[in-house]
Amino acid sequence: MLRIKLGYFFSFICFSTVMAQTDHVENPDDYFLNKGKVYAGITFSFDNSNVENEDRLIVFIEDRKNNSFDLKVHTGYFIRKNWAVGGLINYTSSDRTGVDISTQNISSQVNIASKSWGIYGTTKFYIPLESRNRFFLFTEVLAGGSFANQLKESTAYGILTRTFVEDRSAEIRFVPGIMVKVIRGFSVEAGAQIAGINAKWSNTSVNNVLYSKKESVSTNLSINLLRLSLGFYYYFDLKTKPL
């Protein structure tokens, strides 16, 4: 997975570099990160995988199917040149079905479905790397929270066990990265997500009976290369210029 994501990252750099070479030098008044500009962007990922007869540490996976989808919608307004404030909405959905065999040789049919929503306020600052304004470094700070629910149904010896988990979290994240202007008004960004400070509250119920509660606060300032993301952005003016 890491090789795939790094491959996407370097492919993005090569493609964007070629496209950027064909872009003309714009008028300073039309600089796409000027005060008053607006941006809208989208980041998405999906995964579809099948696993059969895989022996792991505490479980043997006889058969397992995974489907997941993640979508982020970004928008913002430039309050100063190279400095924008805005928001982000994140939706994630995943499903897993399969048969697991425990170390006690107990076979279980396992179905897991989860969904989450996240809402964040953002501030983003860009640093140009060359005079033609094609390549930029950026730093984004996100502050907000997410709401996640997961339902797990496990059937063994004809007995169904339902485990429902509710997660609520508040966090501050830092996302450094690189942005390349591909063509006029459009850019592509690659960022490495950093989890800064996270507070989380979890409730777990088993067969509709509250089983446990958990609260935690954590900090992590390490860069996770498995969380590289690519985003596609469009920049425009709110007001139409007179002819």
C-alpha cells in the first residue's frame, strides 16, 4: 500500500510538472491566490479487496471482502495573498464481510459496517517556490470533530452477537504538502497528514447493553506516509469582472 501511494505521489509530481511547463505567465492582478479569491477542492479514495486463507497472529481469515470509500470536500476564501480560511467536510464508509477462524478453531461469520462524518475549520498558507508561481509549499491547520458509528455482527454456533461502537472526537491536525498549478485556475495538491492533538470519546454496546466507555487524549507529531492524500482544486472570483 505504501509503494502504491508513493507511486501515485511521484506520478502526480511528474505529470503536474509537464503540465505546468505549458502554462503561461499570468498577469499579477490575476494571481490565483490573491485576496478575494475562492477555492473549491475534492479529495477521495476507495478500496476493494478480497482475502482468502490468510493466517494472521490471532485469527485465520478463511474469506474476507473489504469495501471502503472516503470523500473530502474543501472550500475556502483568501483573506490575504497566499492565506486562506475555509472548511472541510469528510465522509467515510466501509463494509467488511467474511469468515474468521479463531485460535480455538471457532468459525465465525463476521459482518462489519461503519460510517463517519467529519467537519473542520481550516486555515491554509502557501509559499511560492519560484517566480512563475507554479510550485508552492503549503501548510494547512484543521480544527474540528468527527462522528463515527460501527456495527459488528458475529455469528458462531448459531448465536448472533451485535457490537455497536459510537466514537466522537475533537482534534487539531497539521497537513504540510506541495501544490502544483496544472493549468489556469486548477491545481493539484499532495499532503502528508499529521495528527496533532486528538480527544476521543467511545461507547460500546453489546446486544443493546452498554458494555464500556472510554475517553482518551493523544498527541502525535510524526508524519505518516500511509496517509498521503491527493486533492484537486479550482480557484475563482466571487464577482464577475466587467468586460
